[in-house]
Amino acid sequence: MAEAIVIPSRFNGPESSGNGGYTCGVVAGLLDADAVEVSLRSPPPLERPLTVQRGDPLTVVDGGTVVAEAARVELDLDVPEPVGVKEAGEAARTGYERWTTGHPFPTCFVCGADREPGDGLRIFPGQVPGREVWAASWTPDASLAEAGTVRRECVWAALDCPTSAPVANFGEGEAVVLARLAARLEAPVEAGRPHVLVSWKLGEEGRKRHGAAALFSETGELLARSRALWIELRG
């Protein structure tokens, strides 16, 4: 029987397709590597088997449609100084309105305000005063974990939407969608403990937007980092 993966409906981004970060994390888990880069080629369908084709790159297909491609990567990404849990929480509170006014995907598993606490991640980064970084606090729910450790694909999800915070249009232009995500998980992420996500802008090229994020423990230990490419949709 062909190897396959399924994206459960809980982990949507747009209402009818998978959250990009979660999907990339599931695909990345198919490779034995410290750092993986996943390119999304089409919206990931929910609740149906997607066939895995092992090769270089590893490919996930839905019938004749390529959904994602993944390969090992070197992720040499300089990370800014961490932000404290309290300061990150304050930044998220100030940033909340940006994420809830005209959000194109209000039920997104990661950044959708229409998701209930404990169901969605409800991560809403805001800019940290005096710094060119955005931050949010996050306490992972137990439903995301196995034996107390947050599952890889859920960490990838948390590393997704925050990378858009410095580069998204937030109601002042077309929506941006994830095209590529690379991540390196440095240490286990513990459910039920406060964490901090910090994100920053890497650059822009026309409709292409580049952002990055890092996940820290409450004591400032670096747990994971990511680099993302977002594409602004055509009007």
C-alpha cells in the first residue's frame, strides 16, 4: 500500500485547506533531518489521504496534483535576542486588533481569532516597542503533545504565521499565503509552559515577502527557528 498522510480538519489555514505550517511539519517529519525546507505547490486538502513519493525532493501528491515538496536544508539563521514572556504578552495584546480586523482566514488554526482557546493556537504577534521584531506569548495546549512534548508538526505550525507579522498587509492590500517554510527544531517544546515567539522581516521582492521566527522557552532558551516565503495574492 502506498505511503500516505492526512491533514485533519482541525488544522486548517483557509477554511477548506490545511494550515501551511502544520502541513509542512507533517511533511518534514517524513525526512530524518535536523532542518527541512518544504515548498507548498497547491492548497493542502483536508481529511483525505495524500500520497507520499520518496525521492529528492520528497513529494506529496493529491492524485495528479503536487501538494508539497521537501528536502533537507542548512538553516543558518541569525536569531535576535529573546523577548520576555510578559513583554511578549503585552505586544500580542497591542497586536490583536491587526489580526482580527479583516483577517482573510479567521478560522486559521494558528492565528485565527475565531478559534476557541485550546482548539486553535491563537498566536497574534505585535511589534515590540523600540525594536524591529514582533512577539507573542504562547502556552501550548496538552492536546498538541505526546507525553508532555509538543508534536513536531504543531511546533512547525507555531513557527508559520508569526513569520508573516512583519510582512503581511493586514487589510491594506491583498492577503499573503505561505509558499515555503524551512525550520530547525533545536530542543523539545513542553506543553503547559509559557513560551515566546519572536519574528522579524528578512526582505521583499515584489509580491514575495520573506520573514523569520524563533521560539524561546520562558527562560530564553532557543527551541526552534524558521524562515518563510510568503506570496501576495493578485488582486
